[in-house]
Amino acid sequence: MAEIVILLAIKKIGIALATGAANHVSAQFAKCKTQLLELQGSMGRVARELRVMHDVLCHMDIRNRNNQVYDGWLEEVRKVAHVMEDMVDEYLYLVGRERYMGCCFYLKKGFKKPRSLISLNQIAFKVKEIEKDLLHLSETKNRWFP
């Protein structure tokens, strides 16, 4: 079950990275280019970590059935994968909305800073937190499942 959730998150990250959406947004928001590149890098690292976790889970699942510690760790991995999936959905929505509305839509409304930039900051922050969570989960696995 967890393998499916992880594969879905990996697939969505791939879609987000492959659409070239970051290139489109960076053209509209030149100031955010560095942050967008960092966000793409973070998403790539999260995808790689989830792929490795998926492989580990496929291998461990057979040996650790009915192991309470393993089940708790697996639930935490599942939660992180769901959160990452939500972040990718927000990112794709944001990028899609910007593509059709354009940056000027927000500026005409009188905002000092477009909502998209604020949303992008929030997504980047959350993805960084997910990276930290995955690192912690990997360390936990190494401590408790040799």
C-alpha cells in the first residue's frame, strides 16, 4: 500500500519537473529564478529519496510483517509521501494558473507582491521540510532496521 502512495508522489514530481513549468514561471518572475531552481532541486532530491524508500519498502515488507516498529515507520513514510503529493499538486496548480492569468493580473489588483510569489515561497519551504523529514526517516530506518 505504501509503495503505491510513494510511486504516485514520484510520478507527480516527475510531471512537475517535466512540464517545464518552472521555466515558464521563472520567465515571468525573474526575481524568483533562484528560488525556483532550488525548489526544482529539492523536488528532485525528494523524488530520489522516495524512489530509494520504495525499493527498501519492497524488500523489507516481506521480512517485517507484523512488526510494530516497522508499521509505525511505514505510516510516517506514507504521511510524508502524501504531504509531498499535496505540495506537487499546489505547485502544478500555481504554475497552471500563472500560465493562463499572467503576473499582471495580480499587480492590477493592487497587491504589492503577487499571491503566486507568496505561494511559491510556502511551497519551497514545505518541500525543504519534507526533505528534512525524509532524511530523519532514513536515519530512523538505519537505526532500527539494520
